Amino acid sequence: MYTATKRHLDRRAFLRGTGTVLSLPFLEAMVPAFATRAQAAVAQPPPRFMAMCATLGFHTPFLFPKEVGSDYTLTPYLEPLKDLKGDFSVISGLQHEEQNGANGHTSEMTWLTSAKHPGLAGFKNSISIDQLIAEQIGSQTRFPSLILGTGSESLSWSASGIPLPAENSPSKAFQQLFVDGTPAEIAAQVRSLKRGRSILDTVMGQAKKLHDELGKRDQEKLDEYFSAVRDLEGRLVQNEEWVQQPKPKVDAKPPTDIQSRTDAIGKMNLMLDLVVLALQNDSARTVTLRLNGMNAVPEIKGVKNDWHNLSHHGQDAAKIEELKVIEKAEFTALAAFLAKMKAASLLDSTAVLFGSNLGNASAHSTANLPLLLAGGGFKHGRHIAIDKGKHVFSNLFVHLAQRMGVEADKFGFSTGVLDINQA
């Protein structure tokens, strides 16, 4: 008879020290005492998180069902997702507070941060939820996070409130994810990383000497700088450990970048296919994808007018119908992506947040944001209508971060925790 004597750790166990919380990777001690290794592998896929924001909004009457709960009629934007109805939830009623900013579109900067008054004098952004997660679990994969976009801007912001650049070339992203360098290239990359660390050590030593000689405001700025340098140093160390490890091999042809700037859906599809490959190979567990609109006519059948102009339709029925063609194409691309994720057995372990920073692009309103949450092991198949004032958008971020193993009870300007399973 076998007697189980090993200690069983909670999956969300942490190591704690003075001022430090370190999340643990999946350990054998986290497997139930009588589970086989094969059972544990099946039962414990790593959690993942992906966020996608379409910056020109969605016409919400075509998205939000009139009925609340599971017995709702599919709206025009949900029709492409009809075969996946049990795999996603539509969420209405959420918003960030005080998003009036420098112009009607600056709320793009705060969709994943919740910082107030974007772009106005004195504005300083805060860390985005994906980067908070990456700080805790990013060391477990080759890339702490994937920051992608169909343009050059991203959704991701560092702990110092600095915008992080997005990779907008699928071919370059594929190269970074799956193509090994030559031995000489790898050696050169290691030397470069070590040289970078040496430079950082020197800069930090010099900067610390200045700290006591500066005024309070400059000391605060210097502390922010220290934080950014420490973050970069940590990434350099991690990259040095991974650079000599072979990259995963995939049975997929490298993508060819789309040269036409107006093929928005084609670019979206290429990036989403790349995300599936990256998650399949556990290259990262946190992904952001910023979907740019444009001041041009997108290459979509039936569209003849400028997309930005259509999004500011002023309730013109003809413009709304043409806008519907564009936005339904985005939801069709989303449906194809979620179907691929499900076929690859990735959807149940990946929380996919899809939506926009604008609840009404025509009025630049940030109220009642269009949101869809898919996968992640949540209870789905519902339209979840949040009562006004009961929750803010960042309350959902707290729950999503906790699901990823981040010990947090607050994020940004959250007022509580929105547990989607209890909503």
C-alpha cells in the first residue's frame, strides 16, 4: 500500500520576503497526492491572458443583446460566433472613470491601465495589466510577454508609465519566436546582452550617487528611472538565459507581411495566426494586440468610405450600415481565431479579452465599453450586464490577474474585484 507523504502546495503559492512576493512555477508538489504525472499534465495547463483593443470602437447596438443572461438572441456582431456561444461572454456596463483627455482618442492609452485624464497636463500613465502579469510570471517563458499591433503603437505600458513598442511585422515576430540564429549570431547576442548589463551597472552606480544631492521631485524622477533600469536589467538577464536555448520548431511557413496599409483584416488575421503558434509553443503567456483603425477606406468588400469618418457617423443610417460591414469583419476574424484556439486546446486555459476603449466612437464616449471575454475556464454563454456604478473596468483586471497567479487585490483605480463567474 502506498502512503502519500509529500506536501501539497496550492497552485497559486508564493515565496514572500521583506517587500517581495515571488510567484512559483508549476511544481510537482502542486500535483494532488494521488494524481499521475499524465493526469497532472492534462489537468494543469498554464493560464494565459490575451487582450485585443480595436481603437475606433464598435457600434454597440449591433453587439450588446437586449436580453441579459444565457437566453439571448444573437446580435449582428455575435452571429459569426454562434458556434462558440458557450465559449464567451458579452459584458456591458463597464468603463474606466474620468477618461476625458487631450482629445477624443487618448483613452487608447489607458485601456489596460485605467489611469485618469489621458494626455492632459501632468498626466502620467501607470503599468498596464499585461505587464503587471508579465512581471510576476514572465520568467517562465522565453518572452515575458508579446506586444503586437497592426500599427506601431501598443496597448502595453511599463511600471514607469512608459509606452512599450509593438511589433507590427508578422514576419519579424515569427523570426524572433521560431528561427534560431547561427552559432556566431547567438554568441554575438550573448556578448551584447552582457555588455548591456555592464553599462546598466555603471549607470546605476553613478545615478545613485546623485540621489542624495537632488531635490524631492528630481529624486522621484530618479527613482522612476531606477525602476525602469531594474526592469530592463531583469529582462536582459532572462534573455541571456534563453538565448542559448533552441527555439521551438513549428510546422508553419513564415508569414509574408502585408504591404497594403489598408488591409486591416488581413493584418489582423496574420497576427492572430501568429498568436496561436506562440501560445501552442508556450513562448509567452501574456499577449496584447492593438488593432488600429485608419483615416482611409479599408480593403473590405462593400466599404467605400473612410473608416474614421464612418465611426463618427452622427447617427447617419447609411454610415452606420457601412460601418457595420467593417466591424462585422473584425468579429468574423475574432471567431476564426477563437475556433483555432479551441481546436488547439488552448481556449480553456487562455482568457481572451476583446473590445475597445470607446463605447460610442461617434461621441468619443468611454462609457459602457464594448467587451467580450472568451475562454479562460470561465462560466460563459451569457450577456453579463453590470449595474451602473457597481463595478469599474479595472475591477475585472484584478480578477484576471489573480487567475494568472498574481497576488493582487487592487489594480489602477479599481474599487473591488469583479469575479466574472459570480456576476
